[in-house]
Amino acid sequence: MAIAQARHRESMANAVEARKLVGQAVGILMQRFDISADLAFHVLSRHSQHSNTKLRQIAEYVVQHRRLPSAD
């Protein structure tokens, strides 16, 4: 039971961290391109889908580099 609770806490912590990262990336795109939060999230999610990359990874790249990854 304790192991299951620890895994659950870790999973929840990872989810919260991913959500914060996506929020930061949305804010960066909003500022950089002067777009709404909804549109910025849409840009992130479309980029994720087209590149077959997890949304968290795209968001992490945006936060680190202040731009979307190139579509190589």
C-alpha cells in the first residue's frame, strides 16, 4: 500500500511539473507572437502532433530556447 501511495505522489508531482512547464511555454509564445493563451496552447499541441513529440518535451524546448523547435 505504501509503495502504491508513493508512486501516486510521484506521478502527481510529475503531472504538476509538466503543467507548469506547459504554462511557461504558453506564456513565452503569447509574448513572442502577441497571441492569446488558447492560440499559444494550440500552437504547442499542433507542433507536438506534427513532430510526434510529447507536449512536455516541446514545452521544455520552448522554455529553454525561447522558440519552437525547427521542423527538421
